[in-house]
Amino acid sequence: MYTRSIFNRRESAMATGLLITALGAASLLVLAVNAMAQDSSSPHDKLALWVGHWKVHIDTKETQFSHAKGEDFDAKCSFFPNGTFMYCDYLSLQPDAHDDIALFYYSDVDKTFKYTNVAQEGGPDENTMTVDGNVWTRPFEIQRRSGGTADAREIYTFVPPDKQLGRLEISLDKGAHWTVVNDAVGMREP
């Protein structure tokens, strides 16, 4: 009986050990799948960072490209019904309003995120955006008053759960040096 009791304890311990090992492996598998899902989130999931009603404040700096001022915008971003395209409407809250709209989507053809902007100053203007986690960067060129173009980039950083930081930079030397033209903070409304 004592031998049987030891065998049962050993058998029970082995079964418990196997169960713990199996549960541990299953837990690791679930964690690995979740990590892969987070790392390889779909383009739709990445675009979903923009969804919501945002109150945006932009501080423009005194630079060779701009004069110092503050501006506020009411931005609303949502998916069109098919879920492929993200639409953002930026309504200026200043008396000299300059509203614009933006369309974001993922191009399956060239595997990039596209950004098309239409502003009252003219448009449309399409660019490619790079996405690195919660950081979206839109490189583009701007026309200089003196002729030619300058390199520019907008960088958007999403800070979970409801904050968006933006920055516009311009370079006159092909990206060797960048001048920060403005900083923006967007807060998602509940």
C-alpha cells in the first residue's frame, strides 16, 4: 500500500508536471501569437490610431519659414463604410479659417500607406507615409518663394491612449539639418 501510495504520488506529480508544462507551453504560444499579432497588425489596425474627434493646438515658431502664432483645429477622423479608407476633416477654429481634408489608405500595390491632402490653397497632394509603431512620418517637398523646393516632413507620434504629438520640419540641405517650424498636440475627445 505504501508503494502504491508512492507510485500514485509520483504518477500524480508527473501528471501535474506534464499539465504545468503543457499549460506553460500553451501560455507561451498565446503570448507569442499575441506578440506577432501586435507586431504584424493589419493596415486597418494601424490606420485606426487616427480614428476619433481630436482637439489640436499648433504652435508655429518664428523661423525663416514662418511667423510665431498659435492655431486650434477641430479634427474628426473616421473610416468610410468599407473600412479601407480613413477620412479626416480639419476645421480651423480661427477667424481666418483654412480648413482641409485628408485621406489615408494602405496601397496593396506598393505596400505603403498613402496620404492625400486637399486644402483651400490647392490640391490634391499625395504623399507616402512611413509607419514605425506609433510614429507616422510624411516626407514631402514644398515650393520656396525664391524658387525651387525644400524638403519637409511631418512626424506624428501617437501616445496611448488619447494623445497625438505632431511636428513639421523643413530642410534646405537635403536633410542634413532640420528646422522645426511647428509643434502640435492633439487630444482625442471622449
